[in-house]
Amino acid sequence: MLLYLLLGQLLFGAVLSQDVQQKCTKCNNTEENPKKTDSGCQDFELCINSTELNVQEGNTVTFKCYHNLTNTTMRFTWLIGDKKYQDQEKTQNESLIELVLTKVLTDKKGDYSCRVNYESCTCQSAALTLNVNGNSVIILVICGVSALALVIIMGVTMKIKLKRDNAQHRERMKQRVQAEQNAGQTPSPQRGY
């Protein structure tokens, strides 16, 4: 048991040596842990971390959830706020689970935590807040202005073309009338008797 605890601490130490944001929760049988719902469970530590919590839209974010329990099959649930995001099952001796968010948009911002269920025990980690800085509004405004400019340009072009076509039509009609008048005024050839 001490060997597993030492291994768990080394794992947590390796994670902490990187530039990560991490929060840990002690899951035990005391009343100090309001997120713990059942009694009669082993004491353990549940940690959540992420290397980046302030990202631009389109970036990838990875959350990791760790525990130091041994020989236990667990069900992990990722939460955004109080809403379930994703369930994953891990077999014995797997103490790490990852949630990878690719090409994040602003709708993915919020408080991320993980919940662990094993046997009849449940524990939820502290939350890490993901902030996504977006350019969506700027892009939508640019697209809208571009579409409006395109419609105006097409309208002006059509109006110019219609005016030119009308002028050409009037000119042809004028030429036709002139041709008819010229045809009507030509003297008819006289026949000699």
C-alpha cells in the first residue's frame, strides 16, 4: 500500500513539475468533504489539472484527472459546471484519465471537474475554469459587412447594365424609325410608257 501511495505521489510530483494548473481534493470519510456522498470508502486524493486555462478559439485543451486508489475499477465523469459532459470507464490500476478538447470555441468555457465513482463511493474534484477568448463576433461582423457590400455592388452593377441596355434599345428603336421614314420617302421608280 505504501508503495502505491509513493507511486501516486511521484506521479503527482511529475505532473506538478510542468507548468500546470492543478487542484486536488481529499476524498475521505469525514464531514469536511461536502462533495463526498457515501461513507465507508477508502481515503484518497483526486486531482484535476490542465496546462492551459486561458486559450484562443481553435486551440486544443487537455484536462487530466488523477487519483491514488489502487486495484479499483472506476467510472469517471467529466462535468462542466453541474452538467455531465462525458463518461469514461477505467480498469484496475489506471489512475489517469484525460479529456481533450480540440478546436475549442467560446461555448466550451466554464468550470471543469471530474467525478469518480467506484463501488458505492463518489468523489468530485475541485473545478478548473477554462476561459476561451474568441474572435467569433469580429468574424461575424466582417462577414456581414462583406455580404452587404457584395449585395450593394451587385445592385449598382445591375442598375448600370439596365440603363445601358435601355439606352441601346432606345437607340435601336430610333434607328428603326429613321430607317422606316427613309424607306417611305424614297421615290418610287417611274415606269416609262
